[in-house]
Amino acid sequence: MKETLENALGVKIRYGKMDESKGAVIYKEKDKVIRSKHAYDWENILPVAGEIVARQLGIVKENETVTEAQRNVFTNWMLEGKLDGSTETKAFETAMKNPLNAAVYTPKNILS
């Protein structure tokens, strides 16, 4: 899974020492590195990867905050192989089918 994520996201995943005050996983955008205190800590790595995916697909714009629900769509898909029917999932599915139009399909657009 590590190599697959690295290739798909264009990042490196590293494990080891880190300042505990920063949390279990951090993403260094400048270096394109996801750093986890513990090896193969997918429960904490995948939500960070989900945030990267949401930004890469245009689901979330650069100046917007990625919600926990948006991060969890990717996490659930990777860990459980399934997607629920939430608005976040619909945005993710649309973005996966057509990344160029992903930013057009947002929960705000769905509900209006």
C-alpha cells in the first residue's frame, strides 16, 4: 500500500522520530513527504492522504479547509473498499471520473 500511495499521490511516506506535539502524522507540502511516527499507521496516514487527494482532484480549493468527512471518504475507500452515499462521496466519485470538472461538483452545489 505504501508504494501505491506514493506513486498515486506523488509523495514519499516516511516513518520514524518526530516531535510528538505535532501529532501522529504530518504532511510537509514543500518536501512532498508524509511523515508518521509509526510504520504502516494507515489509520492516521490515510486521512492525510485523503486531504492530498481532495486537493489534487480539485474537490477542495487551495484556500479551503478539507473536512474530516472529505478525508474519511478516501480512508474508507482504501481500508474497506467501499463508498457511502454522502455528498463528500459523490464529489469524490465525480472527481475520480472527471478530474477536470471536480471543482464544479461540491456539497454546496449538490444541496442548492
